[in-house]
Amino acid sequence: MSEYRQLKSRILQFIDGTAGDSFDDLALAIHAFQKEHCPPLRAYSESICPRPRSWRELPPLPTEAFKNPQQPIAAFSTAEASATFRTSGTTGESRGAHHFLDLELYERSIRAAWAELELPNLRPICLTQPPALASDSSLVHMFATLGGRFVIGSDAVLDPNRLRTLLSQAREQVLLAGTALAFLHHFESEQCLPPLPGGSWVLETGGYKGSGRDVGKQQLYAIIQRELGVPVEQIINEYSMTELSSQFYSIGIGHCHRAPGWMRARVLRPGTDDEVADGERGVIAIYDLANLGSSVAIATRDLAVRRGHEFELIGRDPGALPRGCSRSADELLSQ
């Protein structure tokens, strides 16, 4: 559709830093397009704020809305989708679905964010299965977009020979990436991970909700430093979710999550649209211009402390349902 293509072009220019649009202009234009073509989003938005005047007034759509296959959150026919990423789920639990007409915005956002936030320019070695075995995983697709090399096979077991080969091929530092639960699994298994070359980095993502584990960030990073020889200040946390197209990143302990220029976040009092004061705790609402085909505004169930225009992530709301790529990885690796 021509309107989709025109908006996508404007968003790509914004990501590249060559657009004349402001964040506000684009967010409102995207929201209007989504309301016109996505009936469930239109009904929800009209009931809360039918005429938003800025991106802060856009009603964030709860992630639970992505779990209804009869009312997909898509501004196009899902029969035209080139890819669908799904949230994790256990038996009897619905899985959320994020449909994409195409993946150009998604992939451009990933690459551009790493450049803008000056993250290490290294091809990751990934403690996940490759895309061919996990085609509905947004995390796996993100790793593949960054040129990832994968060391988990179809039997969900680490291939130590491939890992050793990739490490031996590295002239200097490497970037080892995986979910927090994947790292814990391998630290606790007989096939433990070897120390990484000096100057290496680790990227971890995901929480522990629904896994039966509770390992604090400081404890996890201490284990990574001890087992892999990677200093805490070279451990990256990636924060995102299947319902988004872009990601936040923090490095080390005690630092806020940073976003690329086409994302915003607000920390809200639960059940309201009121932003908490600086230093107070609330739930995160995220605004992602790359989310053209679904909803530009997403309401999470994640808690954070507001730090100016950024946030310090706490974790999942204890009352929220289990979800996330980290849990699915743990379930897979524990088979």
C-alpha cells in the first residue's frame, strides 16, 4: 500500500538522520495510519484518547493484545506478512504474534542502533539455535542481522567444537551473546563455557520470570566475570520484546538503558497515564517509530525507575504472566 511505503521511507530517513520530520510528527502520523487499518487498535485508542496531540498522548497498547489471533495487531492483512515473530508460551498459554509486512525497518533499526550507541563492532557468537531452527524468534533474527554465528544445534545442546573453532578463529576479542538463562545453564552444565580472549564482550538479555530462578544482575555479572574473564564494564544488557522492532541497551552495573533516536520511553504509575517523578518507580511504556506495521506505542509489564529521560530497569511486574525469550531458551536448553 502506498501509505505504508511512504511512511516507511520517512521512518528510514529519520533513522538515517536525513529526515525533516520530528519524532512527534512521525509518531502521530504512524498512529493515525495504524488506527485506520487495524480495527482492534482503533477501538482501543478511540476509547482512551481519540485525538492525541503529541507522542506522549498516544495510548500504549498492552502486549496482551498481541495474543488474540482473531483480532491481529497488524495494519495490513496478515496473509501478506513476510515474517511473524512469536512470544514464548507453555502448554495452554496463548503466544503473542508480531506480524511484519517486511523486515527492512526492523533490520535497519538493529544495525543503526549499534552504530548510534557505539556498541562493539563484533560479530556475535550466539548461545541460541540458528534462524532455520527458530524462525519465529525475534531475538534469533536480531542476532542473525548482526552477523551472528550460532553454537546451539537441533538437539538444543551446545556444540563445543564449533564454539572452540569460532574462538580460535578470533584474532582478538569476541562478543558472546545469549539469554541470561542460557548463560546460567551452560555455567551449570558439564559443557561449561571457556574463558574468552582478552578484551571480549558479553551481551545478555531476558529475565527469569516463570523459570523458577532468581539471580540478581550483580550476581549474574559476577558469575560471567568469574567464568569467562569478561569485566563487568564490558557486559551489555539488551532490553526489548517481541512486540517491538527496536531495542534498549545498558552496559555494566548501575547505568540506565539507552535508546536510539527513534525510540522513547515513559515510566508511568500503574493503571494511569501519569509519568512518575524522577527517581520513582513505575511501569514502562515504549514508543518505537520502527513499529510501523503494528502499534507505535506499547504498554509493558516491566518495572523501572525513572532517571530523567532514561530509565533504570528493575524487571517484570511480579503480578505479570511469565513471558519472554529468556524463558523459552531455558525451557529448550533444559530438555
